[in-house]
Amino acid sequence: MVIDCHGHYTTAPQELQAFRDAQIAALTDPSQARPLAAMSDDQLRESVQPQLKFQSERGTDLTVFSPRASAMAHHIGDAKTSLDWTRHCNDLIHRVCGLFPQNFVGVCQLPQTPSNPLANCIAELERCVKELGFIGCNLNPDPSGGYWSAPPLTDRYWYPFYEKMVELDVPAMVHVSASCNPNFHATGAHYINADTTAFMQFIQADLFEDFPALRMIIPHGGGAVPYHWGRYRGLAQDMKRPLLADMIRNNVFFDTCVYHQAGIDLLLRVVPADNILFGSEMVGAVRGIDPETGHYYDDTKRYVDAAAISDGDRRKIFEGNTRRVYPLINNKLGAVAI
Amino acid sequence: MVIDCHGHYTTAPQELQAFRDAQIAALTDPSQARPLAAMSDDQLRESVQPQLKFQSERGTDLTVFSPRASAMAHHIGDAKTSLDWTRHCNDLIHRVCGLFPQNFVGVCQLPQTPSNPLANCIAELERCVKELGFIGCNLNPDPSGGYWSAPPLTDRYWYPFYEKMVELDVPAMVHVSASCNPNFHATGAHYINADTTAFMQFIQADLFEDFPALRMIIPHGGGAVPYHWGRYRGLAQDMKRPLLADMIRNNVFFDTCVYHQAGIDLLLRVVPADNILFGSEMVGAVRGIDPETGHYYDDTKRYVDAAAISDGDRRKIFEGNTRRVYPLINNKLGAVAI
């Protein structure tokens, strides 16, 4: 079985974006507000045909599916804006997962708002896990959208949320959203920077001593981290911090959203196989076909298939690690021996 | 000959930091201001013994030498603060280069200040190149120190400075300084993020069409870029931008400040050899010895020596490319055939 731990609902019916556009317009002109228009099951089925087609063509089975990350945009409006938008997005994921239970399992967006306490996020996580059957969440380390005004992920500000994650036994993918800072292209800079930033924060603090059961997935192959693995090993050593392999063992995981063979080869060469989860980010950041290979850039399964690793490690990366990091997935799949 | 394009004067006599401390204290209490204390030539000679020892032990010949990057701290004080501090730092580099002309050639810090026009930077660059014999500069894309309030490097805000760079025929290394944002560890996050950010900015705009002779070095192995080379190729393709290899050819270069063999191997595998300049960042970000190899993490020459590349490419990386990107270096070295 091949589980893709990183898929976003980037192909939702346009009714969802129409609601969002009206919601944003209503921030300055309340008369613009519109309820979310009804969407039929057939519309939803139709909307995920691209994902289903890619699963089938590429030989993947199940996608850990969450709302479109760039559209979370926690910097827009206030706490109510974020909550209303988030609940609609999560409810839609829930419907898709109900229509295609063999193909999708849900991960939620969180109703974050800059400088706000995390009570809404705790409640929404609980709702999504307990009522909607979700298995994890996407946590935005920079709800300001590129101005980095929140405390580091190791700050006690986040601890109440981590307590709930541990209680529910769900991990978080550390995932920023759109950038409203003109310095940062979203998928080309802000995403990758956030991944790198989060990892360095984890090196600097004792978060995983405080929460031994907390699990964080750093997407996009861990940002710059594997490429600079020697720098991070050396910085940790200079700072008299634990070895990276020990620090990450039970707590920090990277996906395989790296869109060329050389990058995947590096990832698999330096990061322990137990800490790598197969992911593709499809349909997402890069949509084209690589003229050098004739295949989609984001067909990351091909790179993992071609990598010089053992079959046992490949099985871990494709399935076992994701079952371990997102254990509630086993409620869906049954506790198949792996 | 082996030229290290990336060395900072991190070992300056403590008189320099004492001046800086007093300068900062004087921002709130003007009575704290102190002039820079005199430093003898012997003090300066002594201060660079670590660099000279590493050059000798590692087999490098000449270091392109600039003030300590993390201490530039353009966010502190006002334009006069930045100018006074910068000139002292550059003058000290000039003295070291005069004492060891075979070992060091100067690159300047710039007196940047958030939101200020670049007139001071233009004047200081001209002074350093014409009067002090410097061959390039370090340009900070985020003088706010981690809040990214400046316009992107492709914005016309920077154009007057680029005009001066082209006129003087000197390149800039894109290099941030200390972070005052608690999210960003300086050398572990802010530096790497800035490298990644700058590269994506270059993809998005026509800067090098406007300035065909402008040359930028992205340090730290290009941040996350080589690891995500497929992502950047794919994003450029989706955005209908030029091929990366064409975009960077005469304008964008990466150094080799990547502190493990796997990282250097990736860099050399995906980035054209013509766009890679040997660098080590010594004495700098990571100071320890890698227990896996028994050698200093930042002894990057060992990785380049061990990489599976042709001798011709190795010569380009060690010498030829740096002579091409920093052509004023040839005034020092003579136009040796390479």
C-alpha cells in the first residue's frame, strides 16, 4: 500500500472560493456576505477526479487530504472570519472522504488568527478528529502570512494546542499559507523557509522533552534541512544540543515533496528512513511535466521507486511510517501487518 | 590556486565590539559614546591567525574577506549609526588586506538602514572599491533583521545601487545579518531563508534583463535551492519564465558553504559548474569538528576535492569562476592563465 501523506484539496468547486471572496469583501462591506452555496455530491466527486486519476496512474492508494494550504490565509479578517472559513473547508474535506473512503482520509485546517489564543483551534481539532474522523492537522507557524509575528513553535503559547494533539494522538504538519509579504513567493520561498525555520526552532528548545509524544511533519522534504544536514548537525553540536538523529527520532518527520531525483536521493541518503513519509503535494505547487524526464515534477513516487534504498525502507516510507505517525489512520485501514 | 569567496572577519580584536557596544548604548544614553580604540598592526596580524592557519592546513590560498555578517545588524539605530559602524568595519578589513595581501582581498559591508534611500551605500561602495581596493560587497535583502520590510531585490528601490555595481564591475553576495525576530535563528534559519527567498525573487522578475552585467552570489550553497532544483525548474516553467540554467548563467552564482559531502554532491550534480564558487564561510557559522569524518564541518574544500567532477570543473570552482564573477580580483593576482 502507498499512502501519500500530503495532498490538498486544490480542486474544490468554485462555490468554495465564491464564499471566500464574499467573506473577504464583507470585511469592508458587510452587505457582500453570502452563505456557502450548496454543492452536490456529484460536484464533489467530479472535483477530485484529478487526484483520483493521479493516484491510479502513479500507483498510490490513499491520500491524507487537507484543505488547500495557500487558501487558509489566517491573516485575513478576525477570529470569526478564520473560524467560519476553516469549518467550511474542513466540512468539505469530510464530505470528500465520505464519498471516497478508500482514497482519502482527512486532515484539518485550523482556525488560527494572529495573536489570538488557540481555544478555537483546540475546539476545531477536537471536532474534526472526534466527529469527522480526521487523523491530523496542518499547523501554521506564521499566521501573519509572511511577517512572522507569532512566537516560535517551541514557545509555551502553543502548548495548550500540543496538549490536545497528544491527547487525541494526532500529529501536525507544519504548513504555512499564502504570503502577503512581497518578498516571499508562497510555494517558492515562504513554504520552504517555514520548513527550515521550524526545524531550527526544534533544535534550539526542549519541546520534545516536554511532549515526548508530539509528532510534527515538516513538509517539502524538510525545506533546506537535508541539503544542509551537516550545518544542522554542526550547529546542534556547537550549541551542545542532542544529535539530530536522536532529536527527530520519535518526533520530527519529513515528507518526500522534493521534485527531482537528486533531491530525493539526498533526502534518503542523510535522513533516517524511519523519519521519512511519502508525500507528493498533488495537485499542488508544481503542476507541469519535467521535460528532462517526461513525467510530472510532483510524481514523487517515481523518485522513491528509483532510489537506492532497501525494499524494507521503501515500505516504511510508503506506508509504515505514516501509519505510525498518524495512528488514527489504522482505524480506517485496519491494523494490517506491515 | 584556491580562492575562498566567502570569509568573514569574525575574529576582530575586541576593540571593535567595544566600539559597537558603546555605539548601541549611546542610542539611549549619548554619554556612552566612545571612539574606536586604536589597534596596532600586530593586534590585527594576531587576530587573523585562525584564518591563516585554516588556509594553510586546508590548502586554500586567498580569502575574499568581509566584515562579520551577523554583526552588520542594519536594523540597529539610524543611518548615521549604520554608516559609522560600516566604515569602521570596512577600514579594518582594508588594514588586514594590506597586512596580508597574499591571503585576503576585501569585500565591503554596506551602510544599509531600513526604509532609507541607498545613497550612503552607493558612496561607501565607491569608496571601498576605488580607495580601498575592494572587489565586491555584501548586500542585505532584509535590513530589518528578520521582519522583511524592504522591497524585494528585484524592486526598483535597489536599482540605483545596481547601477553603481555595474559601473564599478563588482558583484554582491546576498547576505542577511543577525535576526531580531525570535522565530529565526541567524545562521540556522535566517541566512538560509534569505538565500532561498532571493533566488525565487530572481525567478519572478526581469532584473537581469534590466542589468545584464549584474552578478549576485547566493551564499550557503544557495539556501534550499539546489535541493529543490526540480521545484524551481517547475515553478519557473509554470510561470512561463526562462529556464533556470539560462536565468542564472551570467548573473547568479552559488558558493559551496554546505557542510557535508552529500550536500556538496547534490549541488555539483544539479547546478552548472560555471555557477559555483568555492567558499567555506570560515571562521564562521559552524566551528566544530564532524565526528563522522574527523574534520571540520566547514572544511568544504575536502568535499569539493572528493566530489565526482572533472578536474576542469574543479579548477573553475576553486579559481576561475571567482575571477570571472569578481573581476577586480585580477588586478591583485595578475591575469594568470587559468
